[in-house]
Amino acid sequence: MGLAHWLPTLVTAVVGAGAALVGWRRGALTSGGALAALAIGLATLAFGGVAWAIVLLAVFASASILSRAGRTAKAARQLAKGARRDAVQVVANTGWGALLAVMSFWPPTPALFAAFVGTMAAVAADTWATEIGTLAGGMPRLITTGRKVPPGTSGAVSLLGTGASAFAGLTIGTVAAASVAGWPPDASIILRWAGLGLGAGVLGSLADSFLGASVQAMYYCPACDKLTEQRRHSCGSACRLVKGRPWLDNDAVNALTSVVGSIVGLLMWVWT
Ligand SMILES: [Zn+2]
């Protein structure tokens, strides 16, 4: 096999490495986060292939563009929670997807790619909903009780945030269609993948909100008289658990969300 055969793989690897570098230089990722993103990207490319890596790149690229676009507005409202993604956050969001790529290596299984696209749609949907929902301001509501809560609260949902999830799912599904079928793909291929992305994105994002509002750990900082998701508050004080399971933090909820997305993707692949 000649160079032409390996060229798409090589180009994707270089673009991916460049994206991780840019994410780190621009402050979207910590150095550990950039290395984790690089490792996950290379594993996805090596075991899944170019189409898989393109879908992953679309998730990373859209997340860093949105988080950069929203930074000024969020800083103004002092909402910049965990602005830089670290290695744990990157693995929590995309580790399951990389594992699906490894599993699909032998034998290559189209259904696993559908599960992967579902995972990626859910991850992108959650990120877009958070970034766009937070930017818009207003008071979202808790998915469980309907109580109004500050933007950025785990488990909060808004109409705009849910619309952003749907759009993210459609986008990731369309990228998947293009990466398996070339551009422009057949209308029926776009419809199938966009529908899969939409379903996994919206259901994954709702699952994330539901878990965030019900079982995710929530702490209280006595020094600041504030609710927080951190066991130890950014002010340095130890916090008291007021709600949820102590082992189920935001990263665990994101990992569960990525699994939910893959199940939805798999089911939609079988049924559509
Ligand atoms: Zn505090």
C-alpha cells in the first residue's frame, strides 16, 4: 500500500495534533487535557479509522470554539467554572468513544460506529447546551422539580439549551454522514445519520440534566455560604455534602451521559 492509501490517515493525525495544540495554546485545555485529547484522538484514528477521527474532531473543535466565544460573557457573570478542560474531563467525555473504536478494530462492526456517533452527539449536545444556555442568561429550571436556578447549575434545562442540544446532534450526525459517504452524501444517508445524532444528542443531554439534578453530588461551602459541585471549594474550605452520591461528580455524570448516547445511537441504527 502506497502513500496515497495512508494520506487521509496522515492528514487527519496532523490536523488532530494541531487542534490539540491550538486548544492548549488558547487555554481551552490544560497541558494534561491536551495530551489526553491527543491520546484519545490517535487511538480513535488508529483503531476506528479516519471517519471516526473526523467525528471526534468535530466535537473537540465545536467545543473549543463555543467555549472561546462565550468566555467574555461568562467571565462578566463570573460563571467561568473549570474554563480549561483537564485530562479527567477529557477522558470522562470521550474515553468511552475511544473504547468503542478499540472494540470495533476486529471485527469491524458498523453498529459500533453508530454507537460512537451517538456518544459523540451526546457529548457535543451537552457542551453546546451548557455554553449556549449559559451565554443566553435568563433563569433555567431544574429538570426534576421545575424550580428556577442560576445558569450553569447541574441539572438545569432551558428551551434554548435544549435547542442547542438538538442542533449539536444534527451537526455531528451530518458530519458522520459526510465522513462515511463523502460530500455531498445521499439525502437518505444524511437523514439517517442526522436523525441518529438528533436522538442521541437530545436524549443524552436530558439524561445528563436528569442525573445532574438527582444523583450528582452537591456540596455546601460554609465559609462562602454557597452551593458548589466541588468537595473542596475554590476558596480552600472543605465543603459538606448536601445532596447526591459523593462518588458521582460531574465527570462521572458526563461519562454516564456518553454511554447513554451510545445506547441511543445503537438502538436508532437497528431501528431506522
Ligand atoms: Zn468557599
